[in-house]
Amino acid sequence: MAAKRRGMSFAVIRACLNCGDHLLLGYNLQRTPGVHLATYPADQTLGILHNASLNELRRELDADIGTGALAVEVTLDEDDGAVNGWLVSTRDHVLKIGRGARRRAFSMTAGHNLRVLLPHKCTLDGMAASAAKRGFEIQKTWTDASGWIADSVFRAM
């Protein structure tokens, strides 16, 4: 699925470029599942991020989110290269968001999942193949010392 979305993105960008134009693109590289999951420790990185997000929802949208009503869960889809971050309802409750006539209530049962994070990881070969299918060729690629991130210059054909 990630390759299909990546291909569509390349197609949209390619439509805006002339032949010979260049595109510089940075992207995250796939690693082993253990390495990916260690990057997103639910009790630290996502927990801090989502607590801040929940507090902003409470402040900006008058969201009625009970303390402890949502927990953080992180999974890795190895086939798709996606790290999935979820807010998981810990109990049955009603989530209310909005003000005045726009206030809405959403019934949530224990175990209900809300996806809040979906970064996709790529391989160098996968990125090159997606680009080639959409009219690009790679001119040069650099990676960081850890092999986590790549930057590639693509030329529109």
C-alpha cells in the first residue's frame, strides 16, 4: 500500500515538472522491526506527544477526554513498512469535541482504536522503482551514517 501512495505522489509531482527538472526528496529508510519500535516508545515519545495533543484538544476544542480514557499503542506493519501509532480506548466512554452547535459526541467502547501516527519507511530500491514508474530517474542518493535517512535527487524524464 505504501508503494502505491508513494507512486501517486511521484505522479502528482511529475505533472508539475518539465523534462530535466530536478526534485530533492528526503525519506526514512526501513530498518528491523525492533529498531523501528524502539524509536517510538509508547511510554515516552508517543506518550508525551499524545498527552500534549490531548491537552491541546481539551483546550482548543473543549474536548471532554477523561484522564486515562485513552492509552497509546505502537505496532509495525512489516509488509508495508509503516509504524502505526494508536490511541486505544481503555473503557467505554463518550468523547465529546467541539463548541456550541458544532459539539459532537462519539461513543467509544473499550478497545476502540484511533490511528494517530502512520509514518512509512522506504527502501532505496523501492523508492527508485516507484520514481522510475512515474517518470523519474535517481541522479544521486546520500544516507546518514546510521542508515536511517536518505536524500535523493531525482530527474524528471
